Amino acid sequence: LLKNIQATSLDDVIKHNPFTQMYSPTSAGYASAVNIRGFSSAGSLNIANDGFRF
């Protein structure tokens, strides 16, 4: 699914996945969150996944 992209953040990777949806929750300020198949990750905005900033 993923091509050879030069991703600098997890946001760049998630944009290429058709099962994810990026959004900006009002309680998170400028940070973005993601829905993956209906499950929200807004509660884990400060966690780094696989070395990428979330």
C-alpha cells in the first residue's frame, strides 16, 4: 500500500492510507488526530509511534 515516500511525521504516512481520516479536535489545539476504521486516537496525542511524532 505504501510507496517509497519521504515521511517526516506519522501524519504523512496516514494521509496515504485509505482507511484513515485525519481531523483536528478542538481540545487538542493545533495537533491533529486520526480515525482508523472508526476508532479515534485523540487520547494519545503525545505518544511517538515507531519513531514518528504523532
